Amino acid sequence: MRTDDKLDQMEERPTDRARPPRMTRTRLWLFWGTLAVYLAIVVGVLVTSWLVTFDWQVMFFRPYKQWPEIHAFLDYFVVLGQRGPTAVAVAAWLGWRCWRQRNLHPLLVLGASLLLLNITVGAAKLGMGRLGPHYATVVGANEMSLGGDIFPSGHTANAVVTWGVLAYLATTSLRRRTLSVIAALGALGVGMTTVYLGTHWVSDVLLGWAAGLLVLLAMPWLEPGITWFEDRLMGILLRLWLRLRPNSLRGPLPAGALAPGVSRQRLAPDGEVLVRETVPAGTGGRSAGHSPDSWPHHPARPYTIRSERSPVTPAGTRRPPHADRMPRSTQLGPSTWRGRNDAG
């Protein structure tokens, strides 16, 4: 196999981007089951059931006074559920993955999940208006519709979604299981920490777990919209890049997404256009024969026309480069040289 053919195959190798999870029957059953639990918790608090009684019992127990030695540690541990620090940390990791895979899918999934979380949890908080344990007014009451914003627990739901996205984007089943366990334990710890500190009722934490899990289970429904937005955004970024760096087309172009109507061309070292093709509009800006997000992972090499390559001799070797431009004396064999010397 020629070296040129080998390099052509290297350009078409796929990246390590995994296919996003689909809404399978199991995931669908989990979604509807979690939604039923979510509604049951809301109804249980609204009717002041045994769940509200348990909330008050835990509040009177005052866990932060029972184990004061771990209070300082848990003040820092609960930061794992705050939306700002966790979003920055996870976005930094996913940004590195975007750079490695040459696509924006991981960051767009994180943004879509946090947007859905803020809309659903924020609407529930404002709609039910429950007060927290530190601001409770009537013993044994559910403290609903009093202008509060702690039901469900935002720290708990955010911990489920932010760290769960890493498991959702895992490229192998082993990584997905491992990260799912880590995310579940982290969200469990954050939720129980808020109860220990007295900032949330137990029912707030239970509803936060259910709300975060609902967002993760609903993510496959958002994948078509994320893909559509990614294609448009990559097309805009590519147009901007071509305007700022027109000379970046020299050598083989990456096999990533191209905007519809953008010309793909290869340039020789002297600037001559060797190959030019236009990506038709309707292909999503992706070229056939390449992975939608694959980019070459090797340095660009100069492209030459096959007709200009040096011919192969019967022995399998190539003629030296620029043989036609060499002095004629250097192209003569040893016998010719001997003849010339004898004649001289």
C-alpha cells in the first residue's frame, strides 16, 4: 500500500465521540415512573401528609447540633451542588473534549440540560412558594404559598444534572456505569448535607432528586434540536474562520462540518487550486464518506496531483525528483562516461 493511500485512510478515521443515548423503552419507563414519584411528593406536601410530619421531626432534631465536628467540612462539600462552581468545572472538562473531538456537542448538551433544569425547577419553586425550615411560621404546616423558593431543592437537582451529564456523555458502557454511581453518590451527599445544615426539608431533597433525574432522562428528546443547533453554529464559525484565515485552506481540509454552499478546495504549495468541490445545501454541511465530527489528528501534508508524481521504474523505485531539470551529464550512465573519456 502506498504511503499516500495510507494517509488518505488516516484522514477518514472516526473520532471517539459516542452515539448519544436513545429514548429506549427502559428509559421511557424510568421517566414516567420518576414523574409519578415527583407528583406523589408534591401531593403529599400539599395535603400535609406524614411526609410533612417527618420534615418537622428532622427539623426539631437539628442535625447540625448533633455532629458539630463535621459542620465545617460540609459547608465546603455543599458547594458541589451550587450551579455556578459546578457548571464552570464541568464546562472546562467538556470544553477540552470539544477541542479533542472538534465538535461542540458536549458543551451544547451541558447547556441544554442546565437550561431545562432552570426552567422546570425555577417554575416549581416560584409556583409553590414554600418556606425553608429556618423561616417556618406554623409548627406542623406545609409552609406552602408563602413566597419561599426552596421546594424542590436546587442544590440537589443541580448536583444530579451537572455531574450526571458526564455519565450521559460517556463513550463506553463501563465509564457510563462508573460515572453514574459517582454522580448518584455525590447528589445523595449534597442533598443530605442541605438537610443537615437545616436549609431544606427532607421532602425538598426528595423532590430535587426526582427533578434532576427527570431532566437527565428527557435529554434524548432534546438531541435532534441540539444537533440542528450544532450544525448551524459550526457553519457560522467556519464562515468566520475562512474570512479571518483564508490561507488555512492550504493542504487537506479537515473532514468536519461545512456550511452548505461553502467550497472545499485543496491548494498546492505554490497556491494553485488542485481540487474544488461545493458541499450541497441539504446535506447538513457534512461531506460523504467522513464521520460528521472527524478531523485529522496528524499534521497537514502537501497535496500533489497523481499525474505529476514521479513514475515508478520496473524495479519498483522512483526516479529522483526533478530528474528532467538535472544536467544531462548527470543523467548519463557510467558506460557513456567511459566512452567520453576515451574519446577525449
